[in-house]
Amino acid sequence: MQTSNDLILGIDLQEDYTQLTYYHASVKEPVTLGLAPGRGKLPGALYVDGNRKWGFWDKEQTAAAGEVQVIDHIYAKVDRQEKITAAGREWSAEELLEQYLRQCIELVRMFRKEGSSLYVMVTVPALTGVWSGCIVSALEKIGLPRKNIYMQDHLTSFYYYAVNQKKNTWTQDAALIEYEKGEIRGYILHIDSASRPRLATVEKVSAQKLTEEMREGRPQDAWDKEKDRLFFEFLKRVFEHRNVSVSYLTGDFFSKEWAERSIQYLCYKRQAFQGQNLYSKGACYAAIERTGLIPDRGILFCGNDVVRSNLGMEVRIRGKKQYYPLVNAGINWYEAYHVCELIPDGTSNLCLVSKPVGEGEPVTHLLRLDGLKNRPNRTLRLRLTIYFTGAGCCRIEAEDLGFGQIVPSSGKTWVRNIQIA
Amino acid sequence: MAYDLCLVRTAVHPFEVKPVCTEVYTIEELCYIFYHNPDLADDTVMGAPLCDWVKQELGLERLSASLRSQIMRNDSAGSIILSIFREVGYLSGDELRSFSELLNRLDAQPQAVKRKRYGDALARNRMYAKAARVYMELLDDQENKSLGAQFYADVRNNLGSVYAAQFRYREAAGFYYQAWKTGKKRDCLRRYLSTLPLFLSDEAYQEKLKEEGIDTEFARSVQERNAQICRKAGASAEAERILQSGLPDYLKKQRDLWRKSMAG
């Protein structure tokens, strides 16, 4: 990994807590940060005082802070787009998230040098349109340019975490096992080495309900045995017919105290790791790759939300014709966004080309720039904005910026929605 | 078919191309003006303010330094234009070669021809007052006999057109007449005849035709053609649109254009 004076953050937002992992020239590997040494989880709640000063609400540290209003369950409030009233005014979900993320970024303020950039990858369990809009809006209000903001879901973070470990751990399949909302879930990361580029997928392969209700009055040792049995059966389903070389267990649910037999099975001819910061580290690794500090490893991750085609145009750059990429395959569709300005020469159409990664022929997409009669050639300066409204749905907007005092803008904007593979 | 990707930022503060009183905000706008009007690249354009603007507003430090050196060396305006085109890649290799050859040919012409071309460029860009001054200076300084009577007839013809554009029809007619008499071009006669009815009564117009011995059939055909042009313009969709809903904006635009054309 190359080093950089820029600061790169991975922020894992979860219902009850947040984890923050940063990467910087001062460290060799991403480091997870907390409010205090040994406390890697950030509270999922804030406080605000009468002067509208915000801070993390940590019962242990801020109990003596005086009269403050506590806003807890920040994640749930943003998810439900709930407004709150605090410090004499109403706050939207976006503003709440903005305050929360400000606190996160404040923790790493000492690593920011003048002239350096800040890149942030936010990861959440499931990335929806609501979350992507809120995250972008909140971080832009904090001052980050749009191009420095990234988002992805937990499974994508798992992929980035896994492929940034030693290569021998992911040459075969890798398993992710987590316990969430009363259920153990198993996912398999598989990389198809036969294709070019290599295609990586993560799919859910098994689930096992495991709640306190299922205890049915058993004493502790019997309950531990039952949990171990259920977990063992679950693992057999995860690993059957697969070559899994490594397993990652997230969270602190899994313990040798009750899962003795399961963990023995888990570790038989396989590596196994347990940790709490897989997603935030994975997010940080992903952001590092986006900034180019890690060379392209030739793998395309085919997540649910990933754009699977390259979209670009043939343009002239300083007089030379070349391919200009607008959106690269492999990024999350929520993040896919590009703006550029160009001047057509000898045409009144915009011509874009999409090509699926792997198999598939290129497809040409035409946007007709109608209604510009008698416009002299090379006097139409267009602002081209590309963004996605779904994993395969791309929206192209071309706005006539005019040509200064030579030719005023017509005020027209042309729009086309295209489907790409 | 091609698309030029705009890599240079848009200026916050524009640069004024003084000869045409036009403010430009981008390097592409500047290139467009120079490409279509290379004759306008005079000392009022190619100077320190241009170099400063290129550096401070567009962020093109290397180009600014290069232009400054060229200006200090008194390089020709054409070579300075080409430097700008090369930096931006405004023209393809072949286009750049052709344009360079054109600039060389223009640069080799006598000074009076260059001044006329300057006036022509001003007139094309509706800077009528400035164009008129350039033409008048040429007529006042007719030292270069080797250019021949036809050259100065053309200058008079263009001066007539510039005055006509300013609605100064009597003066326009005077210069068209001189152009016709010295250059003998039928087009000059046609323009002269087209201008006369704009300030003469019918009776005076007929008197003038008799006085000059102008063929009345030819004069009639000229007026018929002009009437046809006016009818067609009046019946066009654009005229309809202006009369229906765009008259105030149209008049304002024409007033602004006229004020700009008189600047100078």
C-alpha cells in the first residue's frame, strides 16, 4: 500500500454503535479509533446543549456535562427519516446525520494536514436511496466535495476487508458469519478466477435462528450445548460443497464458552478470525482503493448495487481523440456520478457507449440535442451530468451553458434515461 | 463528429476582446473569436492583460509565461494565436497547419490590406463605428498606389455598408456611388440604388436616376428584388414569433446591439 498525506476514513454506521477506521501516512495499516483506548465502538447517540454544542452521548463520560438533551438511536431516526426537536429548533434526519458525522470526523482532526484531502467511505447494513441521499447531503454540508464521498453496504465492506488480507486467505472462498437480530447468517465470498476481469460475488448461503426464546427453560450448560449444536449444523450447511479457506466471525456473540465443538469444526483445515471492526476496516480499505493507493487487483465485485458496465464517450482531449470514462463498472450505483463540460463539433447529438464487464457487446446510446436551429458550430457548451437511479438505470442530463456573450444559452436541458447491463 | 472536453476552468472575471467589445469567460470562447477573426488580434488584445487573465482566471501559468515571452519578442499576432490553439488543442493537426498557412499569407499582405481586413472583421462583428473609422483612415491615407483603384473602391463600398447598418442612408449612398464610379462593379450600383429610396422621395429618386443616366429597367429590377426580400422576411416564422410575443425583447436586443455597434 502506498502512503499519502490524505486522510481516509471508513465509517460503519450501525443501529447501536458506530465504528471508525482511519488510514494515513502515519500508520502502516488502517486503525480503528474509539472515544478512548480499548473502546473501539462509538456511541449511537448524541447530546446537544443549550448553545447547540453537540457531542457523543457516552453515559460514562458526559454524565457530568450538565443540562443536555440526549438524542439516541441516531441510526434508526435517520433510517425512518424522523425529525427531532432539540436546542430550540427542528432538525431533519439529514441534519442529525450531519451533526453525528461531524463528531466522527472531529475525532481525526489531528491527522488532517493543511492542503491534504479527506476521503470518507460510509458503510451501512443495507444501502438504500434514503441512506445514500442523507450521507451525501450530510458530508457535503460538512465540506467534503462530492467526489470524496463513497458509500457501500456491509457485504461490499466484507469483500474489501477479505481481499486486503493475505492472499492465501482468499484464493479459495471466504465465509462471513454474523449474528444479527436473533439470527446467525452465513455469507460466502467467491472469486471466479476463470473470467477476465475476475468476478467476485458475496451471497447469503444459510441462516439459523437463535434467540433466547428457543432456550425453553434449559439450564445454562444444556442451553450452551443446544446453541453449539445449532451453530455446528449451520456451519455444515455453510461449508458443504465449498472450498472455504477462511472464516470471519463478526461481533462478540460467538464464544468458545458455548461454541466449543463448532469452533473446532470451523478451524479444521481453515483459518478463522473473530473481530468487531470488519466492516469499518473494509470500508476504509475500499476508500483506499478508490484513491488509488492500492493498485487495481483485476477483480470486479458484483454486489447488488454495483454498476456492471463501463460508460464513456469518445472525446477530444487537447486535440487528441480518446476514450473518456464517465462511470466505471464496479462502483456502487448510489455513488455513480459524473459531471463534465464539452463542446460538440459537427454534431447535434450526444453519443455515449456502455460496455458490460466480462461478456457482452458495447451499446451506443444517443441523446438528440433538438431545438437548436442555426447554432453556429462549436458554440454549444454543454454541462453533462450522469447519475444512476438504479443499478442498471442511468440518467443523462445535458444542459446548454451557452457560449458567453457570443451565443447566449437557450436555457434548454436534454434528458435521457438509459438501461445498461 | 467530435466532442471537445473542456478541461480549463471558466473565469470568474471575463477578458474583454476590445475590438469587438465582447467579454469572454473561457479559453474556448477566446479561441473561437481568434479562429473566426484572426485580424482582430491586435495590440489591444495581445498584451499583458491577456497574459494576466490566462494565468489568474484560467490557471494556465505555462501558457501565460509563453505568451508573455512572445509579446516581449514582438512575435506576430498569428504565432501568438497558434500558441493558444496548441495549448488547448483547439484544432486538429491538419487544421492547425492550414490555419497557420492562412495566417502566413495574411501576414505577408501590405499594411493597407491588413487594415482593410481589420475593418472588415469589425464590420462582420457589428462594430460599425470602429469599422467606419478604419475605412476613413484608409481613404485619407491613399499613399499605396500599387494597391490600385479597385482596392479603394472596395473600401468605399464597405464604408457604405457600415453607414447603411447605422441607418445613415444618405452617407451610405454617397460611398456606394463613389465605389461604383471608381470600381465599376454592378453590385455597388445595386447597393446605391437600394439605398436611395430610404431617404429620397419617389420624385427625387426618379430625378436622380435620370441625372446619373441609370437604366430604369435595371433600377426597377433592383427595387422588385428588394421588395421580394422584405415580403419574405415579413412572412417568416421568426417574424411571426417576434410580432406575436417577442417584440419588446427583440427591440431591446436590437437597441443593445446598436449601442454596442456605436461604441468606440
